[in-house]
Amino acid sequence: MCLKITEPLPFELQLGLSKKLAHTPLRISVVARHLEKWDLTYVDPQHIEPTVDPLSGEPIPEKKFSKFMDKGMRHIVVGGEFSPVKNFSLRLGFNYQRRKELRVDTRLSTIGFCWGLGLRIKKISFSYSRATYHLAGSPTI
């Protein structure tokens, strides 16, 4: 007897733009991720925002514009590449969603930021990058 189980394929809609600035060694990239879903916020049951001021007992007003911007920025990943010469480049990136979801409020860290460098010798390219996901350590790609 064969049991048939069907599951939907994963789906993610992205839009990316990259622009090399004229007469400079800079390239700027912006990627909008998960455009198929607006609200990407993760609500941690251990860290629920208070709705009432503990001192006065009055309700805390909801900051609608701030929430709107937070939800919008969770879709954005920004990157830059600096290439002072043809065969060498430095790269930086920032992922707002990763920063908001993985950071530890009591510690300063580089979670959400990434960096890398590239070197090309004739037809061989070397690239190294580093991204921080946790205070305990980072994967190297």
C-alpha cells in the first residue's frame, strides 16, 4: 500500500536592483524579499510588549507608523560593493529582519550585518564572506 502525501512547493517572490554608480568604484544593491506576504514579524511569546504603562496604568498608544515601517523594512536587504581596482572588491550587507529577530537586547553585536571580499587572479576568483547569526559564533561561507 502506497500512501500519497502532497505538499505545496515553497514560494518566495523577490525583486532586486543593483546599480553601479557612474565614475565611482561603488555598486549599491537592494533586494525586496517575501513580497507575497506583508507581515513577516515574529512574535516571541517570551517577549510580549506591554500595552499598559506599569506606572500610570494608562494604555500605551500604538505607534502605527513605526509598526508600518518595521513591517516594510523586514522585506529589505541592502548591500554595497567597493571595487578600487578591477581584481579586488570589498562587500558589505545589512538584513533588517535578521537583525530584529536574532539580536540579543542586552549585548552589542553585528547580527544582521555581513561583509566579504573578492580577489581575482587571471581566470580564478576567490571570495570570502562572513555573516553573524548568533553571539556564540558565525558560519563562514
